[in-house]
Amino acid sequence: MLWASSDHEVKEASKKELIEIFKVLEGELGDKPYYGGDTFGFVDVALIPYYAFFHTFEMLGNFSFEAEFPKLVSWAKRCMQKTSVSKSLCDQHKVYEVVLELKKKLVVE
């Protein structure tokens, strides 16, 4: 896992795997506004919670979602314009803080 190891090779392998997964998701999204096309649907509802972890993945993986996955970031921003989504998701920076606290408690350095 990207944040659960101090071993550089393990972290790089985790980062590579994570990037490959998000490449698939971005490819499936394509140029559509939502995964179901023009309508916010079940797949969007299932995937948007991961947006709360984008900042954490960036910080711990040392990469940029905006640079690597611009379509996913645009999709996430569209989803966040929906009140039901924006009121439901955790703040990305708070998620990062919690992950850092968990790392300390688990003594992952």
C-alpha cells in the first residue's frame, strides 16, 4: 500500500499499480461528462468517494492527479457541484491528516 510501507520499491510498485488503475478509469470515462454519459449515475456514485483520497495519493505518491488524469479531475469537479456529493464527501486535506495520524500510530516510516 502506498502509505503503509517505508520500502521505496514497495511504494513505487504501489504507486505504479494505483496509476494504472486510474488510467483505466480515465479511459472508461473518455470524453463523457459522467460514466453513464450525460447523466450522473450509479457508477459515478460508486467512484466519487475516491476523490477524497486524491490529495493523499498525490502527497504520498509524489505525483499530480491534474497532470496524470485531467479528465478524472474534471469529472470529480463536476460531481462535486452536486450538493448531494459535496455535502457527503470528506475534505481531501482532512483525509490526508487522518492518514498521516494512522501512519504515526502504526509506526510506518
